[in-house]
Amino acid sequence: MQSKINTVCLVALTFVVALAALHITRNLMAPILAAILLGIVMTPLSDLWDRLRVPAAVAAALSVLLALSAILILLLLIEPYITQAISQGPVIREELRATVDEMRRILRGLEQISEDMAAAIEPNDAVVENATDEAVALPSLTDALFYAPQFLAQFLIFTGTLYFFLLARDAVYDWLSSNISYLTDMHLKRAAKQVSRYVLTISTINLALGALVAVVMQIIGVPSPMIWGLLAFLLNFIMYLGPALLIAMLTVMGIVVFDGAASFLPAAVYIAMNAIEAQFVTPTLVGKSLSVNPLLVFLSLVFWLWLWGPIGGIIAIPLLIWILTVAKGFDDQAISTGTPGRN
């Protein structure tokens, strides 16, 4: 009994220490883990280089070059829309203030509530003006210089890890399979293909959803429909939480732009589109082999978002799928050898 208690305490302490270490070293571990997962996602490309008999060093360099080029192109494509969204900040804020003023007039009879809102929203003109200027101010040159070394270091860590993982992928798999019981090279490669298939399929679905959202928002008269399409594409990678955030944003935007019941039209349209995607399109294209318990998905998202922020939200689901696929390989191997698996 005492031995079991000691074991439980040791496992709990190990978990706490590992959690603290991941949090403290997030600037180091986040780019490393992101690079490894990207290398796993690029498994089909690595297999293509192998079939073409391209030397390992050249293949790894080409894969890294293609990955960085794709990331750069994506950033260049979305930069104008991000700049446009930032530049529209003062306009949105003024429209929100006008909406709040209208609500205050409706609640004219409730003097105390009106006074509280006035104190909270418009303490004085100078403060509001300063707050507006500060809220939409772009990062200064000093800020950019301050963050540049940290960003450059993380970029180099990411690039180096991606290159060397692609270069030594087979060696890493061989080492893991030879040092971990019931874990074979076949299981690792199957997990990599599962993650790659999931990410590529979800990326295609999200891209189509984002394009459709942009078109529909244009039809119903929403300002800057491309921005909303871009947000739909990016936020849909963060399951549950991302769409919920976009629904809240569309609701606020609808109240600002439209009047009456039409204020809720953008959010309602997006909810319908997201429901169709989540309930019919994604399950059909992803398939049952990649289906994951929704509770595990939600808890994984919450945990990694809390630990590493947006990067954690992006890697949470691919990492979960990889772990579950590898764990399934443990069970399959245990069954085939007659050893009890983990129930």
C-alpha cells in the first residue's frame, strides 16, 4: 500500500515538474515542438523525396525551403487585411460608442445605470481620445527592436529543429522503436501519416470555409468581408474556442453595422455554416479513423492554450492525434504478443 502511494506521489510530482518546465521554457520548447509537428505533417513530401532518391540533406533543405516559403507567402497575403483591420479600429470604436449612447437614451429613466455607463465609457473627452490613440497605435520602432532578437532566436530554433528532424527522421524513429517496448517504426510512421492527413484535410476544409464566409459576408453587406473570411479560416483551426470567438466578434460587428433583427444576421449565418462544416463536411472527409473524443479535444485545447497561448492552440489537436495513434499502436502490439494492454 505504501509503495502504491509513493508511486502515485512520484507520478504527481513528475507531472507538476514537467508542467512547470514546459511553462518556463515555452520560448524554447514551443518552436521545437511546432517544428517537429510540422516535420510530421510533411511526411508525404519526405516520402516523395525518398521515392525520388534525393539525398537526405538535400531533401531536408528543400522541404524546409518549401515550408518557409509557404509561411512567408501566407504572411504576405494576410498582411494587408490585418493592417486594414487595425486601421478600422477607431471607426469601429466610434460606432460602438454611438451604439452605447443609443442604449443610454433608451434607458433614460434608469438614471443610476446611465451615470455608471457614462463614467465607465466616457470619463472625459481627453481620456477617451488618448485611450483611442493608445489602443490602435502600431508597435513603435523601439518595440520592434526589443522583440526582434527573441523572434529571431525562436525562428532559428524552429528552422534548425525542422531541418534536422527531417534529416534524421528515420534515425529518430529507429531509436524510439529500439528503446521503447511495443513501439515499432511502423507505428510511428502510421501516426505521422494520420497527423499529416488530418492537418492537410482540415486546412483544405478551413480554406473553403473561409472563402465561403467571405463571399456570404459580401452578399449580406458586411464591411471588409475578406477579413472575416480570413478570421474564419484561421480561427477554425482552434476547434470550439475559435468559432465561439468569431461568433462573438460577428455579433458585436452586426450590432454596430446593422439595425434591428439584422444585427444578428452575420453571426447567425456563420453559425449555420460552421454547424454544417462541423457536423457533415469534416466527419465525412476526415473519417472515423481520425475521430477523437470531443472531451479530449476540448481539454487538450484548453491545456495547451493556457500553457503556450496561440501556438499551443494550433499544435494541440495534431499532437493529441499523434499521441492517441501511437498509444493505439502500443495496445495493438501488446494484443498481438499476448501481453495485456492498457485498458
